[in-house]
Amino acid sequence: MAKTFYVTTPIYYVNDFPHIGHAYTTVAADALARYYRYAGRDVFFLTGTDEHGQKVEKAAQASGETPLQLADRVVDRFRTLWTGLNISNDDFIRTTQARHVKAATRFFETVQKNEKIYLGTYEDWYCTPCESFWTEQQLTGGKCPDCGRDVQRLQEESYFFRMSDYQKPLLDYLESHPNFVRPETRFNELTSFVKGGLRDLSISRTTFSWGIPVPGNPKHVIYVWFDALLNYISAIGYPDNMDRFNHYWPADVHLIGKDILRFHAVYWPTFLMAAGLKPPKRVFAHGWWTVEGKKMSKSLKNAVDPYKLIDTYGVDQLRYFLLREVPFGQDGDFSRDAMVHRLNGDLANDLGNLLNRCVGMLTKYFDGNLSAPTAETDAEGAVRTLTDEVYRQMAAAVEEAAFHQALTAAWRLIGHLNKYVDDMAPWALYKDAQKHPRLKTVMMTLFEGIRHISQMIYPFMPETAQKIRRQLALPPIDETTSRREKDAVWGQMQHETRIEKAAPLFPRIDV
């Protein structure tokens, strides 16, 4: 039985419209899913939408529609964007779906039965945009420490989760699982937070009604974070199909933005412990994107629209830029100049030009036909050795979600092949008929190298990889049957293959 790999994005809040931040997390998750499917793993890739809470209720009232109508409208935008970005998710969970409501209800009942939920009264400072209560000491200048907006004093009857019981169990888990939170700086921040003490958590609300009713007391709705985090288990069968649930759980990695790390790495594992379930294996908190040096905000109206980027530059071009430009885990700045520079340099000049040059030479020298290589030299051995090395480097990088390192490794091979062309000088070999056998070896080496490049870039740029393979008369990569380990063996380009000219992969972009 194939080893499983379960990867998730956050479920995106329907009070927002898709922007580059949403695209970033989802493209990263898709790259992991495609990489491990191609490696033969039994992958489950989940994304979806978070549709409950006071913010959605207020936004729906303001727009003269029901909360579900608002959610339906926004969900379509996310689904359309994921299709446009070539996202290969296996499921799309909505917290308004019956399967999720049932799972949240059963989970609440289980934790309550385990005596980790009690009814009390809550009074503190409440931030509506963040749907979070704060103590006086936690406020920053009298405002929400997370978003900086105004808070209001609220008192209400509430159900509480005994999170304080889990300070030591969570610290023990962090100590025994040092890779639980990545990058390492976030792990250290989180450990310090937990050592500072965990308070019991209010997990119900009575001041609004748009949410899942608390079992046995419907005047309360379940706190949106207690509800939302459960999507990761409701989508894989909890509680009705526990065989399926146990097959995929615990999740291999939750990919999230750094602003919701506390919910995923403190609240979530303690909820699971209280229900007798294992925490996820890893939570990876990536950084934020600024735009031309400024924070994205509604007031500045500077949110980057991924739909427009796809239309202007292309799907794989956007996917490449997002994963290559900034180390995953660090903050990054989006600028169109940087994107154009990256696409013209890496894609048009390096990869696109390599393919165009090789096809042009093969067409000119051998009418587009590949021939069997003759004796290889150290130069060909060096290409083969580097190819093997790049596969190993990419595997190690993907394991750490270091997408920029994986792509940098692939581009080492692209750069080496471009240099190999210059060093071997096929145009000079062509002029001497006695050197044509050597020329055939050079051409076969180049196209075999390009075949490997198509496999290396596939998880990140699937459309481009398949275009290259079509031009090389190769079968497409099929995640259900193709296997990287088998495809990584050198020497699979067929002799007498005819390779046709095609339009450039990446036309240069005029600044």
C-alpha cells in the first residue's frame, strides 16, 4: 500500500475576495501534492472555505443577502481561480456543508463528554474582524494586537474549552516534535507563547446566530475557529468513515499564513488531544506579501488580482514567480518589474531559449531526427551526474517546503545544459562530417537533459512540463501511473524520434 501524504491549505474566509496571498498558499500546496503523487504517494489535497461567523453575517446584512447567498457567491470566485491556476485539489470543503456540520457537532459532544468543556461567563475586549477576545494586557495601545483595530468590551455566557489543561501536554509534544512548526523562528515564537501560559478558551457565542448550534443549547453557536479547524478532519471522513479518516490522519502538513499560526499550532492540537486524536505532523507558516513595498489593504486598494496576472503573464509564469521569488516562510514583496525580470531571465532566456536552440539545431543538422549516441565523454558524464544530484537536492528541498531551493536546483541543470551547448559547439561539429557521430551524442544528451527538466519542473509548472513533453514526442506525465523514480533513470529518449518546431515556450515580455 502506498504511503499517504495529506496536505491542506487554510480554508479561506468568504468575507474576502481571492488575492495573491490566497494564490500563494494554494499553489504551494498544489506543488507538494503533485510532487508526492508523481513520487507514488497516496495524496489527499484539501482546500475550501470558512463560511460562518459574525463578519459574514454583518457583510451579508450590508449587501442585502443571506449569509449563505454571500458565501455561494464568493465560493465561486475561489473555485474559478483554482481552476485557472491549475490546482489539483482532491476535495473542496465548505463549513456550511452537512458533512462538516455533523463532524463539528460530534466533535463538540466528544470533547464535552471528556469533561473538557464547561459553561461559564466571559467578559473581555472583543475584536470583531479577528473574532477574538483579548485581555487588557494583550491589547496594543488599546487596540487589537493582531489587526490594530478597535475592540469593544463584551460580556456573555459562553462555553469554555479547558485549554489550560494542555499547556504541559503541548509543550511535551513540541519538545518531542521539533519540526512540528516550520520555519524554525515560528517554532521558537510558539514555544515561548505556550510557556507563557494557556488560558481556557471561549468556544461559543450568543451575540449572533450565523454558525453551527452548540449541541443541546442552540442559543449558542460554536466559535468560528473551533468550527473552522475541524474542516481538516470532516473532509476525510470524521466521524462517519473512520477507516478513511485513520488512513489519512494525521495530516502531513497544514500550509498557513503566519497570522493564523496560534490557532493551528496551539488551539488545534489541544482540541485534538481533548478528543483523543493525534495532532498534525507539521504546520508550516509562510510569510506575507507586500505590494511595491506597501502592505496589502482594502483602504489602499492595492491587493494584487491573480486573475489579471494569469491573463497578462500566464498560469505557469505566475506559479513560478510565487514559488521562486521568495523563500517560503519569509515575507516577500510583489512588483511587476521583479516578475517581468524573473520571467524574462529564468523562463525566456534560460529554459525557453535552451529548448528553442536545441530544436533549431536538431532541425538544421538532422532534419529534426534524434539518433543513437556514440561513445560518451566526461562532458556527458558530468551532465548525467548533475542530473542525479539535482533530483536529490529537489527531494530534500521539497521535504522542507523550500520551493525556491528546489527550483534553483532545477535551474542549475538548465544552466549547465546551456553551457554544455556553448562548450560542445554543435555548429562547429556539423561543419566536419567526420564529427557527426559526436554531434549525434551531443544532441541526444541535450534532449535527454531536457526530458529530465520537464519532470523536475512538473509539480511547479505542470502545463509547461507537458508542453515540453509533447514537443519531445514523450507521453504526458500522468500522476496516476507515471513514477518519478522510474522516469529519473537516464537514457530514455528514443532513437529516431522526430522533434518538431513549436512556438516559443516563453516569449519575452516587453517592459
